[in-house]
Amino acid sequence: MSNTKKMIEVKKLNKYFGKLHVLKDVDLEVHESEVVCLIGASGSGKSTLLRCLNFLEMKQSGQISLEGKEIDVKQDDLNKIRTRTGMVFQHFNLFPHMTVMENVIEAPVYVKKLKKEEAVKLGKEYLEKVGMSDKVHVYPNTLSGGQQQRVAIARALAMKPKIMLFDEPTSGLDPELVGEVLGVMKELAEEGMTMVIVTHEMGFAREVADRVAFLDKGKIAEVGPPEQIFDQAKEERTKEFLSKVL
Amino acid sequence: MSFWELFTETLPGYYDAIFATIQITLLGIVIGVIIGLIFAFMKVSKYKILIFIADLYINIIRGTPLVVQIFVLYFGLVQFIDLGRFLSGGIALGVHNGAYIAEIFRGSIQSVDRGQSEAARSLGMNYTLSMRRIVLPQALRRAIPPLGNQFIIALKDSSLVAFIGFQELFNRAQRIQSSTGMAMESYVIVGIYYLVLVLILTFIVNRVERYLARSERGVKHE
């Protein structure tokens, strides 16, 4: 692992919401093609950490480096940086006034300035990948949650990001629809995508993650391979959390 | 002279007046929408000074009667610049409706889920692009019903420019009343004209609303 490229490096990250200290000196490294799952109770800061990586939340102190380059929030073009980190949200956040295809090609056309035909070709490719090529011209609100989330994944992938961030991608889904989304994510992991996933799906984390980080009260309490975290946790609070959710 | 005779005899003379009412209402609506958009953007911005200016404008305009605003713009301004009755009246209508339309737009922009702009930003869209492509189209759709309502109010309120002598529907009715002495008939007739115009406007707004609601449902046929 040490000889591969560091895609994400977080050092001493601190984040406050007003007076609330939500992330406390967080350190995290994610290497190329690595899948890291962030687990922890709600309010532990795992979603905030993920959103800081995409600068949807701004850190108060600490360093964030992406693809080996430290990001200066004031100097660097965050819009450009965000094109390299795809994000998938708990509530899908598809654009309701656009069809499935329009959702997927929106950013390639308007941000990357791709020609529409090229973007559509790209869109077809990624919609096929997530198994949604038969729903190209429908509007999102006619789709099930699982279908919407798969379109959202295709939309993020169409920007050809180097890193994919998932913020509880299956938490908003009916139980029977969780599998289809996790299936797509697993496939993505197998293709070597670098992924950071906030999840409550412990079975998925165990199966797909290279490393699992357990967050507690704004700190990374324990991080390691899934077997270690799930079977031989060193920290008492990790064991306590896992005993509640497993 | 009967009601019907008065109606048919004054009808040709009303053509210009109907046209004038439509014209000044349109001017007021166009100015109102432009002002409304500008002040709505100021109110959803993060700059306190812009929010303050927008609040000040909205409070002053909503806190004073339209007829006072019309008189200020016509009789008050005439010592500096003579805009004429049509422009004074139309601008007054626009400035007045702009305050209400600003609040309509602000509400509809803020009603669009934060996740929408977050998704847009996460795809690399800048603020302007995410506003233009993602937030505003959804906000405008939601603004149509209250906007239509405001346009109807603007149409009826345009009658107040009669008091600066602009020859529109209500002004026409007053003239007919004073020349015939038939007060009840004259004002009922002009009421009917307003009612018909409002019904036509309502019909148009409903059609636009239905048209916009049609997408977001089902399949897009290319």
C-alpha cells in the first residue's frame, strides 16, 4: 500500500459548526484504488469529514491534499477540484427538471464543455454501467430510490473523477433496493476506483473496504483492515458501537 | 338610455382604453419582474449590505400606498423631469410590484432543496452556473402560481393611474359617468372589462403552470 499514490491526505483537520467542534485533529490517508469506509454513530462527524474532502464544508484548520497536492481554499479553483472528486448523496439529489440523460450530461456539457453528442455517448456508457440504459428519457421522480441512486452514480462518473465520495448512499433506500446500489459500488471498487464511503452497511464494509475507519465524537478512534475492526477491535468504544449495529 | 345601449355605444371608445390598460400593466409587470429578480438575488446573497438595501426597498414600497407612489412619480417628479403619464404610471406600477415579486422569487429560490445546489457544486459547477441551470429553473416553476396572482393584482391596480389622468379603462369609465350621469351602469361596465381581462390572464397563467408541470412527470418525447 505504501508504494501507491496518496489520493487523499488529511492532516489535523478541525471543523466547527459555530461552537460545536465536529472534527478534532482528524488524520486520514487514502491511497490510489483503495476503498475506505467511514463508520460511526450519527453525529460522529463522518459525513462532515466526507463533505470537507469535497469542500462542501470548509475546514477551520488543518491540511487537505488531493492527488498529492495540498489544496489552498483561497487560491485554488475549487470548482475545478470538485470535477475530480465525484460525490453521491444520501438523498440522490438528481435534478428533477431534467431527464436521466440530461442529468448525466449536464456537467460534462456545461462544465467540461463537451459536445452534446460526445456527452450523450459518454452518458449512455455510464448509464449502461449502472444498469439504467433503458430509462434514459424519463424524469427522476418516476424512478425508484435505487434507480435514482444508480443514475446519481452515473452522473458523478460521467465527469471521470479520480476519487468517488459516497455519503450514506443506501440510507435513504427501502431495504430491498439497497443491494442494486451496493452492487454497482462493488463493481466500481473492483475496477480500481478510489472510494471513500460513509455507510451503515457493515456487511458491505467488511466485504469491499480495504480499510475501515471508526469515528467517535469527531475523532478517528480506530482505523484498520475490516477484519481487524470488526473482529479484533482494540478500542472499547469501537466494540461497543459494533455490538449495537451488528 | 338602457344599460345595454350604454354598453354598445361606449364599446368602440373602450378599445383604446383596454389597450392602454394592457400596455401599462405589461410595462409594470416587466419592470416588476426585473426589479423583483434583482432584489431577490440581493436577498439570497451572503452580503449584509445587499440584504439591507433589499429589505429597505421592500419595506418602504410595501409600507406605502401605490397611489402615493404614482403621485410621487408623476406630480412629484415633474419639477425635475417630466416622464409623462404612461411612463410615470408604468414605472410606479413596476416599482410597486417589484417589491412583492422580489419576495415571491426569494421564497421560491429558497424553497429549492439545498441538496440541489450541493449536487451541482459537487459536479464542478460554479455559483452562477448552478443558479442558472439548476436552482432557477426549479424556483421559477414554483414561482408561477404566486406570480400569476401578483400579475392579476397589478392589472387591477393599474386602475389607479387613472388619477394622474392616464386614459385607461377606469379613467374612461369616469369620463363616461360624468358625461352621461349613469354612475351605476358606467362602473359596472368597466368592472366587466376588468373581470374579462383577469379571466383571460388567469387562463394563460393556468396553461403555463400546466405546461411546466407536465415535464418532471413521465417520459420526455424527443
